[in-house]
Amino acid sequence: MSDKQEFEPRIIYILCSWCGSGGGETAAAHHLHYPENVRPYRVNCTGALPTVHIIRPLIEGADGVAISGCHPGDCHYNDGNFRARRRVALVKSILDTLDLEPERVWFRYVAHGEGRRFVDTATEFNDHIKKLGPNPLKTRSDT
Amino acid sequence: MNNKGAILPAEDGVESAVIGWLKEALSKKVFDALLIPVEVPAGDSFAYLLLRNPALLENASPLPPVMPVQGAKAISRLTMRGNGSKRVAAIVRPCEARAAIELTKLEQAHLDNLWLITVDCPGVLPLSDYLEDPVAGAARFAEASQRWDRAPMRPVCQICHHFSMPASDLHIGTLGSAEGTVFVIPGSPKGERVMENLGMPLDAALDDWAARVKEMEEVQRERRRQAHTDLKAGIAGPDGLLDVFSSCINCHNCQRVCPVCYCRQCYFESAALKLPPENYLARAGRKGALRFPPDTLLFHIGRASHMVLSCVSCGTCEDACPMSIPVAQVFSLLADRAQETFGYVAGRSLEDPLPLVAYEMDELHQVEQPYVETYHGLQIADCEQEVQDA
Amino acid sequence: MSNESTVLIYGTNLGGYRAAYALGKSGHKFILLNRGSYVDEMKYQALAQLPLDFCWICGHMPQRLFKALGAMQDCYNAELLEVSGEAGHFHVKFKKRDKVVNNFACTECDQCIEVCPVEVDGHKAIRVIPEAGWENCYVIDFEHCTRCGKCEEVCPTGALKVERPEEVLEADVGAIILADTFEEPSDEDLRDFALGQSPSVIRNSEVARRSLLTNFVRDSVRLPSGKIPQTFGIVVTPHFNRPGVEYENYNLSVSAIYRAVRLKDVLPQADVTVFLHDYRGTGKGHYRWYQKALDAGVRVERAETLKIVPEDGAEQVTIHYTSADGEAHTHPVELAILVTGQSPPSQMAELSRLTGVQADENGFCRIRLFSCCETDVDGIFAVGELTGPKGNPETVWEGCAALTEVLKYLGEKNFKPAPGPPLRDVSEEPVRVGVFICRCFGLFDERIDLSALEERVQALPGVAHVEVIEGCCTGPTIKATAERIKESGVNRVVLAVCTPLQKKGKYNKAVMMAGLNPLLCEYLRFREDVIQVHTDRDKMLEKSLALIRSGVEKVRRGMAAGPPTDSFTPHALVVGGGLAGLTAAHEIATNGFPVVLVEREERLGGQMQYLTDEQRKYVEGLISAVENADNITCYTQAHLAQVEGYAGNYHVVVETPEGPVPVDTGVIIVATGAREYRPEGFLYGQDPGVMTQAELQAKMRNGEVVGRVAMIQCVGSRTAEVPYCSRLCCNQALRNAIALREQGSEVTVFYRDIATYGKVDYYRLAQEAGVKFVRFPDDHYPDVRRNGAGLEVVNGKQRVQADWVVLSTGVVPDAENNQALSQLLNHPLDYEGFFSSDISNYPYEEAIKKLTKPFELASNGIFPVGLAHSPRSFEETILTAKDAAGRVLVVIGKGKMPPPGKMFVADVYESLCMGCGLCVDVCPYNARYIDEFKKVARVRPFLCDSCGSCVAICPNDASYLRDFMGEQSIAALDALLE
Amino acid sequence: MLEGLKINKGAEEAVRDLLRSLLESGRVSGVLALGRTGGGNGGVAYSLFTDPDAFGADGVALPLLPFMPANAGGLLSRLTLKGPLAEPVAVVVKPCELRAFIELVKRNQGSPDNLLLISSTCGGVYPLEVGANDALEERLPGYWEAVKQGELDSDIRPTCRACVHFVPDNADITVALLGEADLDTQCALYLNTEKGSAFIEGLEDLQGTPLLGELEAEPIQRSRDQRAAYREELFAGVEAGLEGLIRTFGRCIGCHACKTVCPICYCSLCYFDSQDCEYRPEVYETELERKGGLRLPPNTIFFQLGRLAHVSVSCVGCGMCTDVCPADIPLSTIFSKVGDSVQALFDYQPGRDVTEEVPLMTFEEEELVQVAT
């Protein structure tokens, strides 16, 4: 139990450069705080995110990968988020089939103005991953 | 689909009947050339031959005991740059035809001038089993396929439920046919035209065939389900999975022989993953060690994310694995689950759009993480309590 | 003397913004007078009427861009003082007072907020207006401000001045665009709805305002007690308000329905009722929302009268209403949301006095007939809600439509962005990465140990130089940073700064001034990702290091490349020679660009049989103007036979009676129109007394008249086959009904919902004129029968005798033609079979953000207008055509153009590309194609918006963005994990 | 300079101790060596170890395991492809792997800087399938017994049994194994270079006595003679001529796995997988017209001959190609046979010396077209 409390997850938070990142900017403008171990990674659009970019961190050291882009209909490029959703579904299906904890991947829309939601997502995801415990893959040397 | 077919006499067995039929088609100029497995000169394996000379059909086999090369790969090689001018009949197994359909959607094959001809498939032997003693292998195959006994066949063939007519142009139905005959079944207008040109009226009812196929499909489906359940128990979680792939030598041969892995250079061999030494040392430092070459698991999962939606479970990967990893079985499981997510069946039809190209606005909400409103803000639970109280 | 080239824009409605954008793009400077004290203060419409709560902030970027480039002079707290001169040569005098904080010099360090001693309602007297969203606007609450001046002292860049002097300025301008916003009805205007009398009544615009920050969560409707209401009443107030108080634009019904659906999304158990008189969902896709609401369990109550009564001390109000049968009902709700209309602009009288423009009888600015924005004064234009109740799409369309008019009065272009500084070729140099860490004028030092960070960054592999800089977002710091980069001798740069989305231009400028290609640089959000969101100094240091390491790994692999260019054929092709096509062709040609007009029929003019005399005359005028124009080529009895190419470079073959004619064009305007629905049943075609509205008009023109007329609405609209509202029929029917009443006929209108809209309330006029209205159910039309006395209309138990039965038939797309053309042009049709104006229009077809998105070629240089796009009235058809013409004029003059993303475009490694075409399929901009000979994908750079869809779909990284190459991203991700 | 060290521990333990203390002392940042992967029924793979525990008594590392899941020459190239190591790394590889790495360094595919190369006199390795089915463990006692005698276990790959370059030329440290009768209790380390010596000298935990004597003793000579004879035997079995080639490669499935695992094949995209070898249908149709029939996928012989032309001069005879061939074609024998003659022609021995230049490799793509089937 105490181990789990001390466990500090390493989290990659993949953000689209419009809404997802914008949420982070709004959060910053309001000085809202979230755990330091959530590390943002910006892509132009969640629709530009190859599946490998979700899988790789999970193997190479992340305890969780969260992805936030624009709400349905808000995508700066029209449909990138719908495409991202399909890709996330695919990755989750693969992880699920292999019992590799698909719940380590989160996909949640965050709009530019949603600083609160951004921070809540980072915090909630961090708590959620803490409950799950460390990602066993990231310490496996034989991957 | 037409629910009528024609009956082809096959007193001397399916193989010679089909070969004879193809010879006739060649001589009648219904086809200009055939793409068909032919025994190699040393007699110890089979290879796809594109032939126009009927004499070369002597050692051909529409149902060879092994599948050294996935036929869709041969079709792709022939037509990747466009439709040919010659009418080619490709005699392939159902899984090969399905892969050809996928490759066509991926612009790696062009089928306008190519007829996919399939035969009810009893499966094939594992390549290594066969190569150990080709003569004995051939006999074992003949005996087992006669009885539709899949036990000696490759593990994925044992659980194949798409062994009969895929979206091919013509299909040879051997199941449910009367002794000494087979059905010839057109599956497309293109196929019907061929029947017409060959003077084969569509007057045979296919009920017996369809019933037998259905019956066997159900058995196979159940087998598949059971096998997948057992398999899943074995590969579950990081421990199981890494056990299964622990002996992988990173030769990437599974990818190289995979018909739907159409990339000239695989992403997992690309510059993206070639990193400076400090990267490898840092990763090793995090884990205590880094398997080298790195990215074995990334390759398998990543490759899965690239191709499982088009995977036809043909088993070629497993045949080509020097370490006997049950890669085809694992991928058949991944493929079934992933394709189910999108309501897609690889190779079912040319019309179904590839799942990652299309999308619906209203779908897959299960992957959207619901927002627990004001997670750390106002105590929403209290408010809800309030609502309930009210 | 040539005309002035600058334009004065007064007011900040969406139309004004759009016009500003169009002017800047087409090379004209403009002065923007904002009555508000910050950028978004006067944007009522966006909030009040935006039926959606989505994020559309990216659509507003251009304004800032033009200021940065020098096309825009923006004035705050502005007031117009004097206008003299005439079209082409106006002299204007105005006063302004600059914003307290000059955003361009502000680093958003928040030190002013920290030192401010005054705290009101949990805020300091100086605070950020978060509603502005895309940039943090600092405002002072002068009511509470003590003028202590501490904020001014602490401001590191001098961006803040508590007391700004009021300045009076004068300017010579060629034209004036009036773009003032409307007023929301006041609490007093809404007194019947208990607004201000109970916490349980709230405006929809208020919900939208709250939602803009939270993307509509339950918080947006939370009651003051903290309770989440469970019963909602959504009331469309103009349906029940006193006449003349507020006007309805056509968005209101769908706004109400949309709000109801969203409520059900977040509170599925809630009881949601929408109160309206009629569901007036006349816009594209509006009726689908209606269905969606019903499916979601929303109750839609059609009421005759409605009043909201507060309950003392309770968070509850009661909605008293009468239903169509006259029965009175009450419905208590915990929250009533008022969907309000528009009140006439408050500035109208003043504007009339200053400029001479005239108000109409309702107090809106009057515009000339068949013109979208010409006022009574030449050279002065009015756009958006200033001229009447408007939906967002129309407002935005008017912005570009105004351009077509304004350009006629302007002189030579007077604005051109300055060329960038020369860039160094670093391809032969070994990689040397420099990391520049912003201290934000000392602010960051307080939060993090910058020298420790500097030291640790220095030790990172590949880092040649580390330095802490003051900032890189004000003129002097940009220059200083450029110098430091240059001096350090590095050829790759990581800038650890803030908000790259907003400040990217500045950062690019700094590195370009240092001679480096922006592709060799990475900008990190040091402030947003570390400084302002965390507290643990050690962990912040670790995180900063990881972010910087990640950036270093990315730029180490960066490759420089220049912006690709492509040519643009400065010709336009218009398909369809009806009103829309003629208008577009005329506007484009008048501004000097050759146009080819293709008409299927023998003559131009389209469906003239439906027009009034006045309209007919107007169209005939247009026809002769088009036929006599030197630079318009008309082909009649012609159609498109072949279309190849892409936006800017279309190669079209037009099949004419004289044979095929090749046409090269940059853009294609689709104005192929639609057709009238031909009714089945209702004894139509069997009894001479049954006719359509158009046929009725013909009879009326001949002076025929009868005693009893029955009209049936929605014939061929809102059915299973035609699932939309045809928009035109209600106004047309009621105009006819009123005219018939004037002739003494008795008129009964059978309807589902009367979907009138606009300044003239025909519904009320018809009721006043004694037209009878009978509602029929959604799922059952009235029957038309013959009996001895003539015709009889049977609606349930009701029977109405009539001499004529007039069917109000809708507009249906020309399905066959549209299908064929859609395939030929590779341009999608919408659900209803009209041409889609946007490639993706979820969830609402006229989604405003798409309209404000400044990318003219996003729809591939194809502009559907008029009835080909959607059912439109005569005036609206002109508007869509002029909007398209305006958007065309913005781009058509550019001979060689770089892509909108400059060097940040997608590209292909040919040796890896398999030509599978997945990237072509997923590209939303048609920016890709397969080179059939080499069988590899290629990029049309100037259609590429760098979205990266192609990168993600490509299995083997053959596709890449120039700043997001496979090896960059993997290395950056790995570094982030360390 | 210390030239050798005799350690009073079994070879395996001594090498583990050496590597562990190199890591623990910080003299190296990592060790590339074989190790167990997976859980209970796992396999064997190379790993870059940073944790010294891997070399403890129960550690997963197996540095001297007679198994080759990949040619480590290629792995060292991968490790140092994008630049030399900034920190020292020790590697334990087989002589053929070392030779392959030297060839790759010559082609700018890697850098030996900061690498401590440890090799051994090699008693050959088992075929891959032995490692795949857990049989490896059982064979080890027999293997080491044979090695002590200077003999090779009969199940060792034919390629190894025919290998005459089993003494590492370029290692910084050579672990004497072949013919070392007291292998279980004694370990002789030959420190061939100053680098090797510098890393060992003063290393705590590694006590031993200076070693005097020659590596090249009788058992090594004997083994070399035996292997040379077997080599001749193998070469004689290669079917000659075009017919022979066609027969031999008849069952090739065109997977190009031989190329993928070949350490010398360093191209990221093989010429035979490139666009140049993707043809339009008309090309096949013309060919069909001429020959009546053609094999698909094409270029079976073209690929093999072409690859011979590309790599034979540097073929180190590691046998990976044979190991992975799903069609069981004895590729390594053929490549070694051709390699020997080509190398003799240029008087070149691949991997002998990093300063020795690769003989100019010229070939013409056109000349071999006629032999393609």
C-alpha cells in the first residue's frame, strides 16, 4: 500500500496544438495546478498521431498515455479527432486483447477554454494510474 | 450472388479436374495466362508460376500441400503498378484471395484483368514439416484433406472459418458435391462471364454445397473461439506475451512474408527508430537492460496496429518464423477482435472501406473517457446527493 | 486623384471581422474601431446566438496576424466623431483610448495581478478576461481600482498604463464598413419572463458564455445554491414577447433545441422542455437537430402565449402557457433558459447623424434592395446584425460579400507583408543546438532555479549552448534574442518560452532574424507546462529538463526547407447561369478577373418564372451586364465534361454545342440551383383548383381571384424523403395569403410550424390580416377531397371548404445533376443532396468556426452558392454568391502563392512511398494525389494545412510533416520519458 | 601492459564477474551480451545490460552461451550508427560477429570508439531451433565437455563446424575456451590490446595471476584442421551451374530473411526490395510471352546472385542466413564458398583489420539479368 502511495507515475499527455494545448494554456492563465509528472507532448492534431506514438511510451517508460484533442466538430482540421478516435479504439483493442491494460490509455476531448477540464484530466488520470500501479511493461528489459 | 453454379466432372480427383478445366480455359482463350502453384524443379516445394504454356501445367496444383508464398503477394507483384493487358486467372486459396482484396483496396493490386479462383480449402501443412520430407508430406496432406481432417495442418488452418468462397470471381466447391464431381461457382459478374464463355450453364443447385460449408463453418467457428480462448490465457499480460515473443530474433520475417504488410520498408526498420547510442543506454538504464536490437515488442504490437485490420489469418508469418513463435495465432486473435471493433472483415468485399480511412461521427464512444465533472472542484457528489434528496 | 486604399471598419460584429480579414488578405490596410475596451467585448452575436458551445478560437487568429503584419490599426474604446467627403475619399475623425494593457507588449507574466492590492469578488482589480480565450486580455475594473499605480511600476515591458490618454485621430479612407453589434434585449424587455426576478431564469447567451470556458458542463447551469437543476424550460422569447422588442433570426429555434440536446447529454435524467410557438429550423441541418432532440427525450411544447412567474424564495419558476387549443397550462421548472432575439442596434441614430445612412422602420440600418450591404450612402456599407436580425452564417458571409462592393471604391493595394530576412544554409554544418530559456523579465526566477536548469541543460547530449533570456515576445527582446542566437553560433534552437500557438510568429521572427529556418527550431511552453501550473521546485526542474531534452532531440533531427510555391490561374469558372451564378460572375469580373460562365439551358437567368417583377428586372439587368462584359465568356447549352487539377489549377473541359472547350481556372463556383418539389397527391394535377404557390402567383398576376383559399404548408418538406425545411415557403405563402386577404379572399393556412424569420414578421401581419391558421400533426398531412361545393381540406375532424387549394412546395436538390457534378468535382454533397459548403460540418452545418476559418481553399477552391448550396431566398442567394465572389477575390489575384503553412507542410519520401493512396483518402484538403506514373503520393503544398492526417495513416513514415518527421517524434517522445 | 590474466574460477563465472565488476566500478556504462528473456519458458537474446545484477549468480545474462540469435556485429552497428558511444560499453561477442562489426565500421555503419570488445575462442553455436524449443539448456554440459577437448558437439551448426576463423583477431580481450581442459575451474583472459588491459588492470573483485603463454596451442590448430576439412566437404556438396542454382533456390520463398539477418547487408532498403525491382505488368507480360511461364514473385536467382555480388567479399560466414531460412536452403555454405574465392581473388579477409580497405566492389546490374528466372 505504502509503495503505491509513493509511486509517482510517469505520464505522457499528448495534446493537439489547438484545443488540447489550449486547455493547458487556459489552465496556466488561471494558475490551476496539476501533478508535475504529467508531461505534455504536442502534436499538430490528434489526427496526426500515429498508433506507434501511443504504443511506444507504454513500452519505453510511461505508466499512462492520455490524449486530448478538440471536441467532436471542433477539430481545426475538420475531422482529425474522429480519425484519432478510431486509432485509439484500434490501439485499445490490441492492448485489451493482449491484456496489456488498455485503461492506461485515455482519450478525452478538451477545448481551448477548458482549463479546468485539462487540469482535472491530468489529475484524474494521474490518480487513476496511481491506483493501477506501475506499468509492468516499462520495467521489462526484454521488450 | 448467384445461387446457381455448374457441375464439373472430377472422376480423377479435384486437382486434375481443375487443371483440365483451366487448360480448356487457356485453349479457348478465355484466359491468357494462369497464375498457379507449380512444383519447383527439385520437386521439394511449390512456387507460383505465371504461365501461358499449357504444358507447364503438368506439375501445377490448385491445392498444394504447402503455401510457401502467399498468393496475394504474387498477385500484387504482377499488378501493383496497374492492370495488365492479359487476362490472368489466379488460382489461390481463400485466404490468399482475401489478402488480394485487401491489397486492392491499398492500391497494391489491380484486379480488373485478373480473376480470383479459389477452391474449398482443407488447410496446408506447416512449411517446415513438409520440407523435412516432401514426399511423406504430400501423402499426409492428401490423406488428411480427403477426410477434411485439419489435425496435421498448420494451427491457423485448424481454426480457419473462412475456408470457403471469399469474394473471389470463381470458386470450386468440393464440399457437398456428388462423388466424382465438383461445383464451379461464379462469385461476380466477371466470373459469370467466364462461365458463359466456357459454355458452362449455371444449372446446378448449390444447396448441398452451401449447407456443408455452413455446417463446417460453424464447427470451425467454435474451434476458433475455443482456440482463441486458450491462446489468450497463454499470452495474457506482459508475462505471457513476453514469454511468447521472448525467442524472437527480430528478423522481421513475419512482416516480410505478410501479404498485407505491403510497405517496401517497414516502419520498424526505418530511420525513425534508429537512434543515437545515448538513447539506447538511457532506455537500458531505466529498465536495467535493453533487449538488443531494441523494440521487439514495439515491432509486434506496432505492426499489429498497422495491419491487423487487414489481417486475413493466412498463417504465412508463422511458417516463416525461424523461432516457431505462434505469431499467426496471436495475430488471428488480434485481428478478430480489432476487426470486430469496426464491424470489418478483412477481404470480405472490395466495397467495405478500410476502417482507418473511414469514420463515423457518432461511434466508438466507449473509447472517449467520460469527464467526471469538476473532478477536484466543487464536490459534485454532494450536489448529486442533494438532487437525490430533493 | 486616385481613391484612398484604406478602409474604416466601425464595430466588431463577425461580419466586420470577416471583412477585415478579407481586406487584409487582398492587400488593403484597415482601421478597426472597437467600441469595447478589449478585443472580444462587443461580440454579442457569437455568444448570444452561437447555438454551439464549441471551441472556435483558432478562427480568430487572423486578426492578430494582420495587426502583427501591419495591415490593421485597431482602436479600443473608440468612437466615430466625424465623417466627411464621399465614396473613395472619406475623411474620418475618431477618438480612441488604448487598452490598459497593450497585448503586443504584454508578456502575460501576471505580475500586475500579483501586486494589485484591491480584491473584489475573488478577483483583483486588474484581471484577465478569460472569455477572450485566444489571448489573455488584461482589464482593470476602474470602479474599484485605486489608481495606486503599482501594476504599472511592476510591468516589465511597459505594456501597462493605468491612465491612457484619449486621442483624437483623423484618417483618409476609401470606404467605410459599419459592423456594429446588436443589443441583447434588456432585463426590462424580458420582464414577462421573470429575468432578473429569479435566479432560476437565465439567458442562453449566459449559458454560452459560461460554456465557452467549460465546454458546456453541468456547472454552466448550476444554480446559485450549488444545486444542479433537474427540470428545465427553454423558452424562445421572441415567439412570446411584445412586438418590436426583439427580432428573431433564423438560428433561435435550433439554438433552443441544441441547448436541450446538450442538457440531455450531460443530465440524461433531467426533464427538458422547449417552449416555442413554432419550430423555425430553416437552416441547413436544423431539422435533423429537431429529430435528435425528440430522440433524446426532449419535450417540445408549442405554445400560443407564455409567461414566466417567479416563486418567492424558491429556486424555481412556473411557466404559464396556453396551448394551441387555448387551454392554459403551468409547468414548474428549476431553471428557465431564455433564448432571446436581437434588439435594434443602439448606435443607429448616431451613425445616421454622422454618416447619413438611414434606418429602416424597425431601427436597423437600411440597405439597398438586392444588395447585401450597400447603405443609402455610396461607399458606406453595413454588415451583419446592424442591418437586421441575422444568423451567424449570414453575418459572416456579408463580410466577404462586402469586399466585392468595397473594392470598387478603393485605390491601389497599400499593404504587403514584408519579406523575411535571408536565411543561412546550415546543411553542411555539424549540428549545434542552442537552448534559450526565457526568464520572463525575472518572473520565472522566482518559481524555478534557472541557473540549475541551465547547468543541467548544458550537460544534455547535443547541446552546444545554453542561455537564459529576458523574453522573446516584445520588440526589443525579439531583437535581443536574435542577436544572442547569432552570436552563439548555433544552428538549431530550442526556445523555452510560452504559448507558441499565439506567439509562434514572434519566435519565428527571432530565429529568422538570426538567419535560421524555423524548421530548425522548437518552441516549448515553459510557462504553461511548468511555471504556472506546478509548485514543487525540484519536480519542476525535472520536468523542464525533460521538455527541453525532448525539444533538443527534435531539433537535432530537423531539416531546413523553404516554403514551396505554386501558381494560381487568375480565372474563375461559374457553373450555372441563374441568379447566383450571374451575381458571382458579375462581381468577380467587375473586379478585373476573367470568368467563364457555363449554363445548361439555352438562356441565362435560371428559374425566372418564380420571380416577382422587381426581381425579374434585376436579373435581366444582371444578364445584360454579364453578356456585355468583356471578360465574361458565356457558354449556354453547355456542361462540364471533365475536371482535372485542384484549387488554383483546374483544367476543365466544357462541352458546348460547338464542341469541347478547354478552360483553365483557379476556382469553380457551383451555382447549379435546385428545383421546385413536384407534389404528388392532394389532387394536384387532377383538379385545376389545386396548385402550387408559384402557380398561384401567376394566377394572381393575371388578376384572378376566388373567395376561399386553403394553403397547405410543408408539402415535400420535412418528410422522410425531404427531411429538411425548405425555408422559403412560409414567407412566400404568407405574403401571398396577405395579398389574397387584401383582395377579400378567405385564407386558411394548414401548417406544422410557421417558419418565418427576418425583419418583417409576416406571421403577425397575416394574423392581423385575418388569415386563419390550422396546425396539422407532424406525421399526417391534411387530405384534399372534391365535393359538390368544390374542394375540401380535411384535417382530422376539421373540414375547410375551398375554391383553391395552394400547396406550399419546397425546394429539392437536382439530385441527378448534383450527383454527377459532385463526382466530377470531387466535392461532397450534404445529407440532403445539396452541395456541402464545408468538407466536414459536424454537428451543425453552418458551423461558425468553419465560416470564420480563414482558409479560402479549404474546400478545394470550389464554392457552392445559392440554391445549389441550400434553399435560399432571392436576397440570400445574392448574398451567398457575393460571399463566394469575395472569398475568390481574396485569393485569385495571387500569381504565385506559398502554402498557408509556409514551410510547415507535409511531404513524402518517394523511395518509401507505396502509392497506396491512404493519405489521399484521408487528406481533408485534397492536398495530395498519386503520381500515377511513379506511383507515389505527392503534395499540393498550397492546399496543405499541415494537419498531419497523412502522417498518421501512412504505415511506414513515407509521409511526414516537415516539422514532425518520424525520427523527430520518436526521439522526442523517448526523451520526454527520461 | 598486462597481457593476460589467469583467474581461479570457472570461465563462465569469471566472465560474469568481469562484466559485473566492470559495470559496478563504472568502468563501463553497459554490457552487450546474451541473456535470457521472457519468464519461465523464455528465449535468449542479446541485451544491453546496465544493471550489474544481470551478471550475478542468478542473473539473466548468459555471456558465453553457444547461441547466436542475431549477429551482434549488426547490433553493434545499430548501437553506434548515429554516432560513437560517449561512455564505454563492453560487449561479449563471437569471432564472426566481431569480424562483421569490423566490416561495418569500414562502411561507416558503426564506430568502435568506447567499445570494449570481448570475444573467445569459439566452439560454435547451436542452430536457432535448438534455442527455440528449450533444448539448449540440456545440451550445455555436453557442449562444454567437447569444448574442453577442443572438439565440437555434433549438433553445432554445420557453418560453425566449417568455420576456420574461430579465434578472434580484433578482440580487446579473448577468453580462452576451446581446448582449455580446466575450463570449469580456471579462466584464461588474453588482453590483446592496451584498451583491454587498461579496463582490467586494478579492477577490484577480479583477482588473478598474470598469464604467460600462447593462445594458439595444439587443440586450436587441430580444430582448425578438422574444420577446414569439413569446410571442403560442405563446399563440395553445393550444386554447381545454373541448373544447380535453380534447383537449390527453387524453394526460396523470396522472403529475403537471409538479407535481413545478414550483418553485412547494411542497406536500410535493399536494392532488391526497392522500386527498381517493382515492375509494371507489361514487363511480366513480355517476359511471359518469351518464356511461356515465369515465377512470381520474380527475381529469385537475381536476388541471390545479386546479393552474392554485394556481400560475398565481406561475408564472414556467420551462418545467420542458413539459420533463418524458412525454406532450409544452405545459404551460408554457398555464400562462404563464393566468399572464399572472391576474397582470395582480392587477397582480402573480412574483419581481419579495421584499417584494411574493402576491395572495390563493382558489379553491373545488367549482366545478371539473363540468369533470373
